Amino acid sequence: MNISMTLRRFSRLILAVTGGLVLTMALAAPASARTPVDPSTLNPPPPAEFNPVCFVDGSHISCDIAFSDPDVVDAPSGVVCDGTELLISFSRSVVGKRFYDADGNLLQRHFREYFDNATFSNPDTGRVALWTQHDTVIGNLAVPGDLSTGTDSQRGLLTRIWLPDGGTILTDTGLLIFDNATGELVKLSAHHPFAAYFSGDPSALAALCAALA
């Protein structure tokens, strides 16, 4: 797995996939005027576990989604400090929309994700750091209905890490853009110590390693 793919996997865990943009929920017609659409007829259909509610919205089709992932507890984080891989725990919830064309082909995924009850821990020392994340993810497809095309952008507070007794250890904020065809990170802006770490600079997370040593 190359560096960008590693970063993207990690980004979807704790940063990664989401300051800046605020999730723009399209104005919907009154419920009584909505024409419902069967989600299973769309390309690709929103997963059933996303609790999709789909309807005709002007010349397009919109789907509201809202879900929570199973909690992650003490999973390998990919961050190694002095030979020890830190463990990560979190709860993730998502609210957003999917937009399809009139033929039912996906055009855009637009959602806001929240990470709570989140920790990094060092299994050798038992020390724990808390963290949070709230970001916006926008996926624009170059070919309607084909998730392997276009780009995914993630923007906002990608990570803030602090000690239980107070004091911020580090923050990761700004913009990340990934190419869906290759998984490559094609653009970043602002402050991204995790991107630097997974690009080969272990000093980028030295503050986190020191706090949990």
C-alpha cells in the first residue's frame, strides 16, 4: 500500500474521506409534495444501513442519509512511536445527502462526519490522549454513477488531540483532496501533521509520541 493510500485509510478512520465548509443541506419541498424514490433503483444505491430517504428534487433525485458506525475500540492506528504502534478508539456518526441525476446516477456525495469518545493510547505505557474530529466530505464524480471517478475532498477540523488534564497536543486542519481512480492525495492545504507523518516524516507526530511515552 503506497503512502497516499495509507493516509487515505487513516483519514477515513480519524481525519481522513469530511473549519471551512459547512454541510449545505438542499432545501427540500414540503413532505407532502415529495415524490418518493426507491433507493434500490439508484446507481449505485445508498447502502441500506445509511437509512436513505430518497425523493425527486426538481430535475434531480436527492437522498437524505444518517447513520452511525460500530464503535472502534483499541484498533491499530498506523502511528508508531519508538517501535510501539498506538491504538485508536472512536465513535463515528454521519449525516448528509446524496445527489443523483434524473436517470438515477450518482453525481455527488456530501456529508458531515463526527468522531466522539475518541482516544489514542500507548499499550506499553498505558497513557491516553483524547481527540475529536468534525469535517465535511464532498465526493464529486466525473462519470455519473461511477465511484472510481472524480475526487473526494475532506475539509475542516480533521483532528484535535489533547491530554485528559488539558493542553492541546496537536491539531490537523484544512483541506485534503484525493483522486478516486488512484487513491492518491492530489492536494492539501493548511496544517496536516498526519499527512507529513505518512509521507515519511516521523517528527511530524513527535508531540503525540512524547505525550504518550
